[in-house]
Amino acid sequence: MGIGKSVRGAVYVHRSALHLLDGGKQDAVSRAQTLHDGGWNVARIEARRIGLLLYRDFDRDPFPALAHSWVLAEGSEVPAEIDYSRRINPPILHRKELLVADDYPLRAEWAKLTSSLVAASAFVDAHRIGTRRQWASRLDSLGLHVEDWP
């Protein structure tokens, strides 16, 4: 597949790795950026819509929370915005290393964390661990603690 993390038909890519996408995907993200180029760090690319997502503390937090989402549907000129910043149980991001280029400074560290969590079976039924509470519960049930995780 190349760069990005594939989830239910969508490809997630960090802003720093957009240049590694094929031309069509780059063009789609560029178009979305012309309508909203505020603070975002991850693009969610689907067949008929582009999401520009802001994950809090992307580099520092091993599982950053989604703070904002701006989604531009095909044919639309106005992105739909969702503010997750005040939610107690926001969606979180796993496997960040898949979103960045091989030479991203923290990629190896993130890959090592993911590998250890895979070995501990933390990602079994991954569709059930998409929010902060679900993920914390999973880690707790396995007796795991990730240092410095909020």
C-alpha cells in the first residue's frame, strides 16, 4: 500500500508525508486544504470525501486524541466541522508510525511501542479500542501501562 494506515476504506496520512501519496490523493487533499487550511496534522482520504484532522500532541502523546475534524465531501465547498476537544472520551489514534515517512524522527520509537503492544495482544478486536476509555480499559485488562499516557 505504501504510506498510510488503512481503516475501513479510508487512508490516514500525516501531513508531513503527503508528498508520498499518489497524484490523485495529493490533489484531493490539496483541494480540501484550499477550503480549510487551519491547524490539522492528519488527512483521512476516502473515495468521496477528505477529512483534515487535528490530533492533540501528535508527536508527544503515544495515542493522541482527536480534537477537531473538518470533512469535505465530494462536490461540497464547505467542510463539515466536528469539535472533539471537550469530549471526555474522544477517539484516539493507534499505530502512528504507519502515517509518517520512514525517516520521521519518532517513527522507530512508535513502531517499537506498537510491536510490544501487538505482542501483548492489545490490538485484538481493534474496532473496540477506538476511544480513550476503551483503550485504557483494554490496557488495564492486560495489566499494561504506557508511560506518560494521559
